[in-house]
Amino acid sequence: MRQGRQAEDTRRAREFEAFVAGAAGRLLHTAALLTGEAPDDTPRARRLLTLALAHTYACWDRLRGDDPYDHARQYLAVRFAHGAWHQYGAPGRPRAHPDSPLAVLGPQERLILVLRLYEGVAEEQVAALLGLPRERVGTVCNRATATVLHPPRPSAPAVGRPKVAPS
């Protein structure tokens, strides 16, 4: 009995290690896109990834037949949404790194854009995951795509004639 349980635990650990070896890089990149951190400095993305992988490991035995990558990605998105949407704009809250291509977007726009375009999740699935109407997901995705492709330009300084000092 004890040896059977030990063999099962070893098998489970090997399966999970193989999953992490294949999926962790892409999941970390997804988390970094969500948090908007610089590519070489991703502490919040790594924390999100760690939580998602820990949750996936805890559910590993119940995932038979389900895609563990999809499960980890969903948990990653929900954790990001919970932490970012509810606290966005709060004093001391970290913002996206200015060098991030998605820095011009808010957290909800980043999340929807990353899930739809980078991860290829269907609009209906994103809507169900986030508890939003499908039309809202489509609208936010379109607006976010337009913003990334055509970022708002900083206002130009006022141009006028130079003032001449009276003589």
C-alpha cells in the first residue's frame, strides 16, 4: 500500500515536472505581458507564475483529461484580474514599465488583449472567464489593439513667436 502511494507520488511529480519544463517559459511570458514589467525584471510575473503552477499542482490529479496549460493560464488570468482590476490606480500600486509595448493599456485591456491575441483564447471563453459580456470583450480587445498599434501621441509644446525684451 505504502509503495503504491509512493510510486503514484513519483509519477505525479514527474508528469508535473515535464509540464513545467514545457509550459513555464510561455506562462512566464504571458504573466510578464499582463504585469507590463520589463523583460529582464519580472518579480510580479514570477509571483503570478508561481501561484498558478502551485494551484495547478494541487489540482493535478483532478485534471485527468483536461489541459493543465489551460488550467494554469486561467488561474494566472484570474489572479491577475483580482489583483490588478480591484486595486488599479491605488497609491503605491506598481504600473506597467514604460518600455513595455502594452504600457499604454490599463490592466483589463492588457488582460483581454493578451488572452485573445497572444494566447488565442476565444472571445466567448474570455468573456466567461472574466464574467463579462462577449460584446464587451470584443470592444475592449478592438480598442486595445488600436491603442497599441496607434499609441496616443504626447502633446506638442506650444509653439509661438519668441518674446523680444523691450529695449
